[in-house]
Amino acid sequence: MTNQGNNRLSDSILYPFANAGHLARNPPVVIESGEGVYLTDSTGKRYIDGQAGLWNVNVGHGRPEVKEAIKAQLDRISYYTIFGGTTNMPSVELAELLCRLTEPEGMVRAFFSSGGSEAVEAAFKLVRQYWRLRGEATRTKIISLKRGYHGVTLGALSANGITPNREYFEPLLPGFVQVETPHLYGNPYTDDHEELGRICADMLEREIQYQGPNTVAAFIAEPVQGAGGVIVPPPNYWPRVREICDRYDILLIADEVVTGFGRLGTMMGSRHWGVKPDIMTFAKGINSGYVPLGATMMNAKVAEVFLTSDTAQFSPKAFAHGNTYAGHPLACAAALASLKIVEDEKLSENAGRVGAYFLQRLKDVQSRNKIIADVRGQGLMIGVELANPETGQPFDISLGVGSRISDHCREKGVIIRNLADIFIISPPFILETGHVDEMVETFEEAVVSSA
Ligand SMILES: Cc1ncc(COP(=O)(O)O)c(C=O)c1O
């Protein structure tokens, strides 16, 4: 049965990751417009968007340059396929731009899709076909991290390390295993960040040996884990992972869906760690969410297996994958305009600078409020975790402490997302320190009133 209640906002949509009963009692806020870091709802109330949509509206809402680019493309043609011998210039120009932006990482080709999960699916299929074409068909397994988030389609989900996302859909695909994530807060191994990096990298190596290196196709991880709770690995972790992948000839996939294009304060998340992956996945910030888009980039080592002098239209070397909306001209036009803003306005530098200020201000809040157990982050990717000060353990989930704080902030005009008792702060890169002050003061007030 549908439309049982009388709330238009919640009676027809089955909302993602949301309890329908809760939404029926707490109808979703209708966001009607946005400008810069601000949103306005249908009652005219204004908010600072502390989550940049869903960590994606990096250049801010309503940017005229992006809207103009989309309109101009719409006036030419809204869609045509890049399958079967046709293409469009926005997708060609965007692929060239992506290659230039990822030149330090050695990327040479872009494969387009419609979002982050699809970019990850493409990466997994790319590595499987890569090993087949290289004559090593046994290399099919994907290793990833516990608490990693790579999307919701069954392949991407199989690499996820977040139990509540996985459990209803088990059994997931065979050949996917997760290893320990190097998360300092609450880990049972050590208080030393570097040592933790060594321990967790060693665990990865032992898992590869256990699985049999010639069965492992790739290792995938986020440069900073996002939806798993903003987990910043130790500086030695990614370089060690790169060394281990090289030792066993395993492809390294950096899932840059959140970290790509500046969120950590460097144009690429991998660059922050000084590591060159073999494959990088992008979505979200690629065009600040104006039109859905995903991209999977590959370096020369991967690409060359698919490049052939064979001129037949159909060849076993063709990558056997593609979505209808691959290279969508509106999405690519939006990406060209949005990435120009990121470069022209040096927004990744701003994310680094304002993010450092934000982190420090939240650490000050932590020093005054015992229920804040951990504040962590890099650039404009920040996590704040609560714990019961009496036990040092997470609060009972039924107490809803995190939701109360988040609701209080929203009431006061600041949107800060909570995943249970972890707050995820991921604002647009155009954020200024004045916005930070307002957000932090509102957040502290909410913490004090909810404690
Ligand atoms: C690191 C990472 N990879 C993949 C995805 C999936 O992207 P999408 O929701 O666009 O499918 C996400 C989404 O949050 C993500 O954070």
C-alpha cells in the first residue's frame, strides 16, 4: 500500500538509508534554493551547508559559470552517446583536463560513468579484464579496508567495510576481502600513529600472502576514509601500501570520489600521501554535483593493455563495459566549468587552510566538552566522535545524542550531518573562517545543551 499517511513529503518516496517511520514523524526539510555555502528551505529559513550536499558541491551552490556552461550545452544538444563511433567535445575536453590534473599521478585515460559506485564498478571490471588480457586470469580478488565505503552497487558494496551497509545483502560477491583500517581512535594495537601504519600495512601484506598473491587483482582504499567516520591514516600507511602492491604486482586503486579535486587541501587525495595509484575513481566533486557524473582514471600500465593496433571494430581488447550516460555532455560541461573554478580560485588551497582552522577550533571545543572523544580530519573533511565520558564507550544508540545535536544545529541554521554519534563535516571549499566561527559556536551550543 502507498500513501498511507497524510504527509506528501514522506509518503511517496522511499528515502535512501532512512527509516520511513522516523521521516513520517520528522518530515524532511524541503531545500528550495542555494547560493554559495548557503541553502534556503521552503519556509525561507537559511542554513550553512556543512555537508556540501553530500560531500560534493565543492564550488558552492548556484555558481553562474556552471549554470551557464550547462545551458550553453543544452542549447547545442542535451545528450548523445559516446558508444559506437560518436562522441561529444565536452567529454573529450574533460578527459584531457582530468589527465592534466592527474598528471603527477601518471593517469593517461578517463572512463566515464554516472556516479561514484559506477566509477568503482568500472575500476573492478577494468582490473579483472586487465589481468585476463595480461594472461593472469587467476588474479580476480579485491582487497579493501574495514570501514571503507565504495558505493552501493553489488560490486562496490562487496568492497565496503561498513557492516550495516552489507548485512542485508549478504552473501556479497566472492573474492572480496577486507583488512584492518589504520584508525588511531579506539584501535586495540597501539597509540602510536606510525606504528599503527606499520601494523596495518603488515596485515595487508599477510592477507595477500594468505590469499595467494597470484589471486589478488587489486587493493582499493580511500585516501581518507569518509563515510566510515573520517579516518585519516598515518603518513607512512599509503607509501607502505604502494610498496606492498609493487612487491606482489597488485594494482592500487585510490577511491577519490570524496577526496578528488581538493578536499584534503591537495588537488588529489593520493597526492597528500605522495603516492601514485594505478587507478583513481572520481565522482561528486568532479562537477560539484550539478549533474551526475563519475570517472575512472588509469595510468599507462593499465591503459596499454587495452590499447591495440588491431583496427577491427570489435576486439577482445575493448573494455567490455559502459553506461548509457557515459560522457554525458551536460555533466561534462558542468565539470569543465566547475573544475575551472577550483583551479582559478585555488579552492584546494582554501580547503587546506580553512580546514586547518576548523580542526583547531573543534579541538578547542573538545577540550571544554567531555563528551567529545575525538576530533580528526584533513582539509575540509572532518570527523567529531562522541563517547560517554563515564565509560569511554559510545553512547547507547537509542539515546540519539548525535541526532539531538545535529537537529539543534539545523534549527539554528547550520547543517551538520551525523552518522550515529560521529559528525561528518564536509562543507564547500569556498567556506571562509567567518562561516567556521558560526558553525563551531552553534555546534558547541548544541553539544552543551544535549550533554
Ligand atoms: C569514497 C566513495 N566511493 C564511492 C561512493 C559512491 O558514490 P555514489 O553515491 O555517487 O554512487 C561514495 C559515496 O559517498 C564514496 O564516498
